[in-house]
Amino acid sequence: MSTSPHAVEARELTKTYPGDVTALAGLSLTVRPGTVFGLLGPNGAGKSTTVKILTTLARPDSGTATVAGHDVLRHPDRVRRAIGVVAQRSGADPVATGRENLLLQGRLYGLRGAGLTSRVDDLLARFALADAAGRPAKSYSGGMQRRLDVALGLVHRPEVLFLDEPTTGLDPEARTAMWQEIGRLAGAEGLTVVLTTHYLEEADHLADRIAIVDRGRVVATGDPDRLKAELRGDAVQVELRETLGEVDARLLATAVGEFAGVREVTLEGRLLSARADDGGAAVPAVLAVLQREGARVATVTVARPSLDDVYLRHAGRRFADADAAPALAGGAR
Ligand code: ADP
């Protein structure tokens, strides 16, 4: 029985690996039952370590966590019965058929007889694998293998399903299909889905709530749309035809910033960026200033704030830069 109102609750988790690598530096989060929760962060942020602790595969140095109401340190066996885990690497036996894989998984969890067969048939149908059920898993496409992996994680009707980077390696079509499957999962059978991803778009698309993880901590959490709305204002970007000298660039940025409703103006190379309360209304005014100052314009774009902007605001750098940067020893900086 669950005693916590949360499907997952983590409090101040810390974890340091040998070599003084701080993987978690006080990570806290809560996940509401029946929702999709996305742990979003660049490579090395601490997502997998968090999932390892929540799925009882690793112990934190300090901090506490409950999953489906069970304490991960005091009752790891209860946690394990209440969760499904879909790792990045497939857990399916490549030689066995899709159906055999599911039957075997069910037996491992103590399911037998007609209950097991109907559960397996149901999952094969739900994941569009019924026609391929009699073929060995190794003959499946990448998307089919991923769907089988998710089905394997669900055989024993877990309360919480953990998906580690569910669409890494899938082509765009299979990724979209997987997003649809995951979207349908939450709420069905009271299931809560916790997924990790380093795709901004995936978190934005899939998750009811996200936690942006950076350097072992949650730096922002909430509904993706609400996080974006908090940034107030559109991003206006003007690409100039030529790079200006430093002085001209500064004068130009100052001139643009003098408009009411336009702020955070920067000019780097040929790219002028600003934030505006109403991007569409700001563009004519910005273009007029540029024309007056003799700066020639190549392109203009106006965009609603993205999760990348949210990440920049809270982590202080662009997501792509952080994702490309190698993780440094020495812990949270
Ligand atoms: P993510 O899943 O967000 O990519 P991880 O939780 O895998 O991040 O890693 C967080 C940090 O801990 C990284 O700096 C990573 O290199 C380090 N790390 C993860 N696992 C180990 C390990 N077994 N031994 C040493 N360092 C590790």
C-alpha cells in the first residue's frame, strides 16, 4: 500500500563516484501519480544516477526516496515489485520470439496460466506487435524492439514505469510512434511514467511535468508550458548581412534596446537577439532602427520561448553547449 501521495519522492539525494565525481548534489523531486514526468538534462547531469537510486540499483550517499510509497533503502524488494524498468539497452532475448519474451518475463514475476496469456496478448496488441509475436526479437526493427522493451516493463502491472532515454537511436518516425505510445500509457492502469531524456523536444512533447537537471541538482521544475510562460516574452532574432565593428555593434544594440517592450538585446557576430513582450509588434520597430543605422538585414525570426531558453535562464548556458561539454571531475560547480 502506498503511504505517500506521490508516486515518486526524492529528497536531497547526493552521490559521489570514485575520483571525486559528484553525480548528485542534493537532488529533490516529486512525481504525481498517473502522470508522465520527464527528467531532462544534458549528458552527465545526473539523470541515470537518479534513476538507478529510484530503481534500487544504487544507493545514495545521503538523502531519501520513496517510490510507490516504499522507501528505496528500507524496502528495496517492495519497490522492485512496484516498478517496471526499461533500460537503454534492450532486456529482450534476441533469439526468443516477442511472445516468448513476454511470457518469460511474466513468469519471472509469478504470473501463470490464463491470466498471463491474456496479459501478453493484450500487450502485444497494444504495442502493435501481434503480427510479429511469433518472430524472434532480433528480426524486429528498432522501433519494434523498443516497443517490446516497454511491453516487457509492463507485464507485471507496475505502478511506476521508468524509461531511460526511450527514443535514443530511433528514426524520427519511430520516435513519433513511441511518443504516442508513452502518451497513452500514463493514466492507463493508474500508471506513472518517469522518463529521462536529453532531447528538449521530447520532454516538451511528452511530459506533464519536467525537472531540469543540471550538475546533479534540479534547477527548474514544472509544467513545460508554464516554465516557458514564466520567461515572458518572445525571442526576436535578426541576422545581419555583415558583422559590425565592436563600437557600431554596441551602439546598435543600445538603439534597439531603447524601445519599450524590448530588452536583453545582445549582438554576437551577425546575430542580434532580443526579448520582446510582443515579438510581432516589436519587429517593425526593430527593423526601422536597423535601417536608420544602416545595418542590412538577412533574416528575421520571432519565436515563443523554448525549453532551451528555460534551461539557459536556470542553468546559465545553452543546452547544446552543456550536452557537448565533457563532464568534469570535482563535482557541482
Ligand atoms: P546522465 O544520465 O544525466 O547523463 P549520469 O547520472 O550518468 O548522468 O552521470 C552523472 C555524473 O556521474 C557524470 O559526471 C558521470 O560521468 C558520473 N558517473 C556516472 N556513473 C559513474 C560511475 N559508475 N563511476 C564514475 N562516475 C560515474
